[in-house]
Amino acid sequence: MRPSAVAAEAPAATQPQAALIAALQGRVLAAHSATLALESWCADHKLAGDPHLVARRMDVADKPLSPAQRARLAIGPDEPVRYRRVRLACGDRVLSEADNWYVPARLTPEMNATLDGTRTPFGRVVRPLEPTRQTIAVRPFPQAAATGPDDPLFEIDAVLSTGAGQPFCEVAETYLGGALPEASR
């Protein structure tokens, strides 16, 4: 995110909900890492005493990749892919839910072990790969007058690639009302 854009954001109490949602969406879209974008958002809006995210794994069935997703990841039909669904939380607030498909062969063994055995967010684990994000789609949700913490705000689909340009992950992220400072919990 550009420093001038961060400085231009007014305190949460003076921003209408639509402006907050637009600011959050802009921050995520401008970032190389949704994890870092959400941690800075959590810190800037004082959503928790500790602004570091944790990934709460959801026990769900695997979702297979579509042929289009495999093409975006530049992998064949038999290349192993891991799937995980997580809720990213800052303190007691869940900011987003994410479906994450990644190619384990393109990560280090240490990264794979961390993803398998800890609550560390994907973006923090893969930071040594110097990832970039290519947005595939952005889908807004209609907003109610008062947004609850579990209400969806918008979705972003993106492909993550290494700094050298090799794709290694596709994400489908749903950002939730818990990311808004005034969302009732």
C-alpha cells in the first residue's frame, strides 16, 4: 500500500461503512500479501491488542482444482496439490475465510511442515518466496445498514507466484464484517 494512501485514511469513527470496506479492499488488492495487509489493518484500526493473525483451520472436505485453476498454477492433472480452508483471526475477530490450494513441491519442506502443524497464516509462511499476487476476480456483496461480524463484505480470488514468477498457490478469500471496527461481536 502506498504510504500516502494509508495516511489519507480517516479514523474509523468518522468513516462510513462503505468507505471502510473500500479502504480494506484497496489495501488487500494493493498488497503482495493478504496476511500483511490484514495485520496492518488490524493494527491501524486497533481491532486487537496483538495484531498478528492466526489461521484457524476448518475441518472441511477437500475441494479439487478445476482445469482452469491447474492451468493458472501451471501444473498438470496429476501434480499433487494441497487444500486448506482457514479463518484468519486477529484477537477474537475473524477477518476473513480463505480456500487455499497450493503446490507443496514448490514450497520448502519446512514451509510444508509449518502449514501442516501450526496456525501460522500462509502469507507469513511463504514470505521467503517473495510472493506477488495476481488478482483473478473481485466480487462485492450487497451491504446491510448494519454489518455483523460474520457478514461477507467482498471476495477476492488471486494467484500467488514467487518473486521469480512461478505460481504456487491459488486463493479464494471472503472478507468478513469482523474486519470493520464497528462490527458488533
